[in-house]
Amino acid sequence: MTLSATDGSAGHGPHVLEPQPDCVQVQWQAATQAEDRRRVLRWTCECRPMVYYLVTAGGQGYIERTGPGAATVQTARMRHVQVADLWELIWLGRAR
């Protein structure tokens, strides 16, 4: 998957599929202060309780998760190919 800006509109993205029984557990950590040049490439639909954002900054990428009443958490920074693979797993319900 090539990381590039999405064609969606703000707040409306794809719906994340329900978690599969054997889904991989994602290691979430407390969100750090946002970088100055952070770019959100993709996001999931805000009509769901949890919203996921695919973010790139400083030559690396990460996924951010947030929802009403929930603390914002992030994955560790990783290479673009790794974060693109993880984004797909989350979107397909194969990771949470």
C-alpha cells in the first residue's frame, strides 16, 4: 500500500469492521504532543464510537485512536510500510 492523502471528506471515512475472534492485540500508548508537521492521511468514519487516524510525521507513521470519553492513544512510530500494514489489519477487524 502506498501512503498518500485520502479522497474522503473530513469526518467521513470507511467503517472499521468488527474485531475478528483471532485479532491481533495492538500495543497502544498514551498520545504524545502532536508534531508541528503532522499529516493525517486516512481516517475512519466518525459515526462509530472509536475513530482511527493514519498519521505521518517526521518520516515515520503511526495510528491514533480516539472516541467520546476515551483518552487518545497512539501506536509507536514505525516505518511507513509497517504502519500501512497495521492500518489495513485494523480496518479489516484483524487487529485492535
